[in-house]
Amino acid sequence: MDKKVETMENGDEKGEELKQLNYRGVKAMPFVIGNETFEKLGTIGTSTNLLVYLTTVFNMKSIDAINLINVFAGTCNFGTLVGAFLSDTYFGRYKVLGFASISSFMGMLVLTLTAAVSKLHPPHCVDGVPCIGPTPWQMAFLLTGFGFLIAGASGIRPCNLAFGADQFNPKTESGQAGIASFFNWYYFTFTFAMMVSLTVIVYVQADVNWALGLAIPTFLMFLSCAVFFAGTRIYVKVLPDGSPLTSIFQVLTATIKKRGLTVPQEPSVSLFNHVSTKSINSKLPYSKQFRFLNKAAIKTENDKINPDGSSGNRWTLCSIQQVEEVKCVIRTVPIWLACIIYNVSLHQMQTYTVFQALQSDRRLGSGTFQIPAASYTVFQMLALTVWIPIYDRLLVPCLRKITNKKQGISVLQRIGVGAGIAILTMLVAALVETKRRDLAHAKPTLGSVRGKGAISSMSGYWLILQLAVAGLSEGFAIIGFVEFFYKQFPENMRSFAGAFLFCGMAMSSYLSSFMISVVHRTTREVGSTTNWLAEDLNEAKLDNFYYLCMGLEVLNFMYYLMVAKWYKYKGTGDEKDDVALEDMSTQKHMV
């Protein structure tokens, strides 16, 4: 299985049969899915509760902890560009995933040590005595763990979904069904891991022992590595075929060099149009958008052609197919910008929901058990999990009868619905926070939280409203964004497509941190230390901050409507019709 498969030039049946035997989709799925499940159980449970860990164990201020987590999350997502580049250019998805899994395990191990070894974290706060923050060496050790986790996320996130799909033959019906099944199981394991992490693991960390709570996901991450490498012998490993980014730079360079030329009247037939038989990309029709890029495909007397019909120098002459592939990438940028702003506001709400929960009545019923503050996020995932089958089994068939589209509505329409619901999400969050703060001022409180303030008598169950609406919004928008980038990028750039999406999320994290810092400084009242995002939410005006985020979502929704109307789907020329993924022909160079 580790030997390179060579397809005979004359289409020998023996070679084709050997090629077919390489696909072990059903047999490989337990290893791929097992690796994905344990990896998510290990990392999500820890990353979700990091905010509480930094403010309670490392005694960090809320604003500093939020900014650190935003930078950490943003760097994890930004690093996926590096992971995708290394995967597609040098090492392939298998090697990058293997290295990244080990790196994630090392990061989890370092975090566990920061909780288990007393000298690696500050002393616990004592009533009446100012809390002692972490020393430079303690922060350095903590950031080392973050560094390992960043390296792990940078390799796992852009490669794991595409690596699982590599195990199936996309040219057969069974292979296409297997890919669809894998995607379903992929999202199922993600939501399953989220719910287990946000309940069991978060409870152990917050209410039992941090060292034990971090040791459990560390062990699960070790199992993830073991399961992944156990399936090595049966994996299909797609060889790296050179960086797809090079193709983009070639088109841009050739366009600049030929900027003085005029595009022919009939560019679809007069431009250089060579398609390599080794290309895994589907053939794209000519489109009129970004016509200036067509200059890269104008053949001049100085351009040389190889005996096989290809360009002698792709930095001066590119095929119209190559140009159209670059157009596919450029066309997604305006949608990508809308994705960034969409995630900024929702990210703010998800972060501050934890602080809202800390100063709310978290008792389960009339007993003394309290729901961990970070566990409330599970209701967002639960809403998403419940909504997906309802949408797929009930709503889509109804919409299909109305629109005559296989998917019910187009992927851009689906994103638009999610962006619209995001406005409602921020409105609900603001109203709930107003109720929480008013009750904290008007009624007797239920004690206080060290370093923050009094606990409002408002039940934490009210927070479910904003989380449920946020989950509904993600059920449309986030899944729509994933599908959009996966389908609209050229086939040889699917790892990069995932990285591009995560890079947008990284920008969202950085902008979130910037937005919090600006609001924190500009909303401080004269002669007072309080502001909209004060440590004690009872003295803050978090609802105003949510209203500000709602306004941002309104502007983003209006912007999205304009760019979605302008967008032309990949492979459809000038017609705005979606193209089914299974209709796109692909070939793979395998070992």
C-alpha cells in the first residue's frame, strides 16, 4: 500500500484494478473518525474552559485573559495557512496530520503540568489579600504549551477533513456515498465531542480538580495519536503536487508583465488554452469577471510552447484554465470578508456568556449543584445538532418543491439566512444581559464571585435563549461557509480552502481582541474605573456592547447581500447555478 501506483498509458485493466484497490474507505473510516473523535475530546474540552482556567488558576484579569485567548485562537486558525502549504507542497496530509497530532499531545501535556505542579502556577487567591499573578517563567511555560497546541491545530484543521475524503474513490457511486457518509460522521463526532467536553470534562476541571480535568483530555489526545498511526498501512496518501499558491502568483505575475496588451474580442477561443492531463481540477468555462487577468493567457512571439502543448514558462504565459482557477479564489474574497465580520460579533457573545454565567444563578433545580459556567456553551451545540436533521429532513424537501433546487436553497442563500439570524442573536443577548443586571441591582443576590461581583438571582437558563439562537445562526451560516469554500476552490486547493476559512476566523479573533480593547478604553466614564466591559458585569454595560455588535451585524448583512448578488458560482460561466460536488471529476496521484 505504500508503493506508488502507476496507471498504464494504455489504460491497462490491471493497473486500473490496482488503483481501485487503494481505496479502503470503509476500513479506514474507524481510524480516521477515531482519531478525529479523541482529538476533539482532548482539545475542545480544554480550549473551551481556558478562559476560566486563566482567570481562576493563573489569576489573570478578564480583559487580559480574553485578549490572550483571542490571540491564541487567531494564531491557531492563521497557522492553518502554513499547515495547508506544507501539506500540499512538501509532506502530504498524512505526515502533517501525524506531526500535528503529536504536537497537540505535547501541548496538552504541558498544560496539565501547569495545573499539577504548584510551582508552575501562581498561589491561590486568599480573601482580603490581593491576588498574585503569574511570574514571567510561569507564563513562559504556559505559552510553550500554547505553542505546541498552535502547531497541532495548524496541521490538523486544514487536513483532517480532506484526508478522510481521500480514502474514498470520488469516481464511483459507492465512493461518493462514502464521502457523504464521512462528512456526516465528521460533524457528528465534532458535536458529540463538544457536548461531552462541555459537560463531563469541564465539570471535572472546574468542580473536581484542574490537574485531573486536564489529564483526561491529555490521555484522550494520546489515544488520538495511537488510533491515527494504527491505520497507517491502509491509508490512501495523496502525494503533494506543488503549492497551489504558486499558480496564483504565476497568473498575477504574467498579468503584470502583459498589462500593456489588449484582451482579444473572442477570448474564450483565442487565448492559450492547454489543460494538463495530470491536473486533478475540473475544467472551467470562460467567465467575464476579472477580464484583466485574461492577459496572462495572451500568447506572444516571445512565449515558448513545450512539445506536449504546455507553456514553456508559466510565469509569462498561463492557460485560460489556470486563469479561471485563480478567478475562483479571488471571487471568494468578498464572501470571506463577510465571514470575518459575522464571526466577530458571535465570538464576543460566546466569550462573555461565560462571564454572564459566572454572575448568574447556575443552580440545577433546587439543589446545591451548580452548572459550570463554560458548560452553558453546550446549549449552542445542542441547538445546532437538533437543527441539522430538521433542516436536512424536513425543511430541505419542502424548499426543494418551491425552488426546484436539489439543496432547497443555494449555499449563498443559506449563509444569508444565518447572517440575518445573527442580528437577532445579538439582540436577544443584550435583552438577557439587561434582565440579569437589573435583577442583580433590584433583588438580594446569591453571594459573589471573587474578583468580580455579586451573583444575580436571574437563572442561568435565560442564557440558553441567546445560545440557542446563535446555534441556529451557525446551522445556516457556518456550515454554509464550510460548504461554500470547499466547493468553490479548485480541487487541488481544498486544503488551502479550509485554511482560508480558518484564516478568516483568525482575523475574527484578532478583530475581537481589538474591538474589546477599544471599547474598554473609550467607554470609561470620567472619574470612574467602570466601563462597558468592567470586571464586575453588574457595574458594566455589557448590553450596550451587544447592541454595538448587533449594529455591526446589520452592516455586515447589508454588505453580504450586495456581494452575494454579484458572485458567480464556480464552473458556471455567467450563470448563477450551483454545481453539485459529485458532478466534478477528480483524479488523484497516490501512493
